[in-house]
Amino acid sequence: MTSFDHHRRPLVIGIGGTTRAASSTERALGFALRGAEAAGANTRLFGGTFLHSLPHYAPEDPQRTDEQFELIEAVRHADALIIATPGYHGGVSGLVKNALDTLEELRADERPYLDGRAVGCIVTAYGWQAAGSVLTSLRSIVHALRGWPTPFGAGINTLETRFDTVDTCSDAKVVDQLATVGQQAAQFALAFNAHRVPTAAPLGHAVKEAQPARLLHSV
């Protein structure tokens, strides 16, 4: 693992939204990113419009679009992430899942996938059942990508909570919950990076570096 510049602010990347402009999911993500900023991080948002521009990830095709490269490079340099998805039919939306599938391109990195990074998880759903089950599913995806889901994850029932504008939410408790997700992601990045040191050289040739397992397989 490479050394970290302790004088710079950590970078927290937000990924989430829907095909609908100004969705509740994207607005909820914005509240969480502001929580990360309050905790000392720089942030960058990849919202629904951007995610909709990504082609379906095809691991057998080596060609990548500019948008795919933009997402890959941003996550490669991120210190933490926050992922927000709507709950569709009991699962993560295809739009968000496709963005996460695109991160397969990080498999051979020094920090493969989301290794060593905290990931805040947010789910918006039209009811409590989907909010809970999809949050569990999103955490499982983060684990598969070697990320660390933050202790607190936000499940938001949009039957009860409205995001009328980018800066307004009908429930102050939800605002606090989203801020907590962002704060925990930023705080983990600050704490983790404070202990990052260059990787020691291997002792002789006795130990070979293990190649990271691929998450996607041909079928």
C-alpha cells in the first residue's frame, strides 16, 4: 500500500441516483456528501445522469468509454465512497449495479476494487421492507468488492420522507442519519490513512503476491 499525504483532505466519492433528474436517492446522497465535507473531506458526485451515460459493463470487451475511465480513475484515487441506490424489486438498481460492475477494472490495482476504503450505504425505497433488505444486499456487494461498509447505513422510506429540493428534507432525523453516513466514511478515511505506510519489500522470493480473484466470470 502506498504512503498517504497526511496534509491533504481525503476524497470521498458519491455514486448514486436514478434515471430521473433530482431523484430522492441523489438528493439523499448529497446530504451524506455534505456530512463528509463537514468531517474534513473533499467530495465528488457521480449522480444519476452520469450513471445513465455508462454503457453496460462487458468484461470481455477491452474498449472503455471516456465516462467509464472517468469513474474508474475517480474511484482509484478515492479514500472512501458513499453509494446510494433505490430499492427496485427487492434489489439494487441496475443503474447503480452497472457502475459497481465497472469497478472490475480495478481488480489488478495495488488496492484492488475498494480495498482499504470505507463505504457508506444508503437505500431509498417506497416502504420499509425494501429499504432493509436492499441495504443488506448493498453491504454484501461492498464486502465482495473488499470495501468496509460503515457501521451506520441509512434506509429511507420515501412514503414518509420527502426531498423537495436539493437542500431540504421533510425529516430532520433523516438528515442527521445521512450526515452520519458521510461523517463515518470521512472519519474512517482520515483514521485509516493516518496509518498507511509503504508496503515492505518481499523477503526473498519465498512469498509470491496473490492475484486478486475476479468478481465477474464468463458464463
